[in-house]
Amino acid sequence: MVELESLESVLGEDENSINEVVNGKVSNFIFETLSSKTTNLEVRVAKNGEVLSSRLTDRGELIYEIEEPNPYHLLRDAGFSCNLYYLNKSAKHTFRRRMGVSSVEFGAVFLFRNGFRVFPVGEEGDDSFGIDRRKQQGYARYLGTRDILGRIDVTGDEELFRESTSRDQGLIETPAYLQLVECFWEKSLKRLENYVVGVTWQDALDSAQDDISRLAGDKARARIIEL
């Protein structure tokens, strides 16, 4: 893959908004780049909607991969997937160097319906999922929008996922949307958080490592097993 040194080198001088790069080659490029730098959790509905598949990696190494019954019946045919990254110092540095903007300026967790982005979800300062409200209550125990980057994808008609009549007000709280939010919280964000806070943050020196060598000890392994 050709190295992309900045956002401008991808978009050209005529592009005036970074919102349009969230979907497509730039999104894929930066996500692939971050995978080798930090913790990544991928969750998706699989096997005809009957199963939730989760895959957690840390700096390119597989930590666990699980399949479980899908409790969200309205997401069975909705093509749900969530790709979530924890932005450690190395990932934030890589993001700025490669994209030409900080991860905070770029956004946090974006939502796509039928391949089209739902606004304002993911915008700088947006807290549609209540991530920052919760972090303010839990201090160092929780991750905030400044700590993560990712995207959620779903498909479905207006009955399942209905956009507000105002383009910048996200999706209306239909039963399917509420299940989407619950799945994001319970199966994606909290599980990523459990690993980051419960395992990697317990070793103050781990954040400076480019690999997971410091997590090979018995104590770290025990914390991973407890997840």
C-alpha cells in the first residue's frame, strides 16, 4: 500500500471537509495502520444473524476470538458491524502524522446506514452515544470519545433505522436503533474498555511498548482470562 503522508495528499486541494474521508480508502488505510499500533475490537453479526462474532487484537496480536448467540433479534438481518480502536499515545501520534489532523479533530465513532454516514454521529464534540457523559462520572475507569476511533455499520429500511427529518440529528430511537446502541455499549465499548483499563493500564510501562511483550507475564495473563 502506498504510504499516505497527510489528509491533503489523499483528497487533493479541492476537498474542503474531512467528513467525506471517513468512508472509503482513507478510512480503510488509517484503520489498517492503527491495527499494528493499538487495541482493536471487531464485532459483527454472523451466521445468518444467529451469532455475534468478536475479535480482539492488541498491536497486531490476537488476544481472543469468540462467538456467542446474538440476543439482538432486530439486528439479525441488519448487517451490524462495529470496528473500534483504543487510541493510545502511539496511535494518536501515528494518526496525526499520517492524516495531518489530530484524532480529536477527525472524530470518534461514526455511524453508517446503508453505506451512508449518519450525521452528526462521530463529529468532534458529538456525544450521541453518551460516552463522555459516562466518563465524567467514572473518571479513569472509563474511555471517552477522545480515547477511541471507530465506525458502526448497519443496513435496513426506514422501519428499522429512520433518520430524523433534520439531517444533523441522527437516527430516531426506533426499537432497532435502541438495540444497536445496546449492542455497541455491551458488546463493543465495554469489552474494549475492560481490556484496556483492566489489562494494559495496569502496567504503566506497557503504553510505551510497540508490542505486547509486557503482557506475557502471569499477572497480565490472569487479568486477560478474567475478561
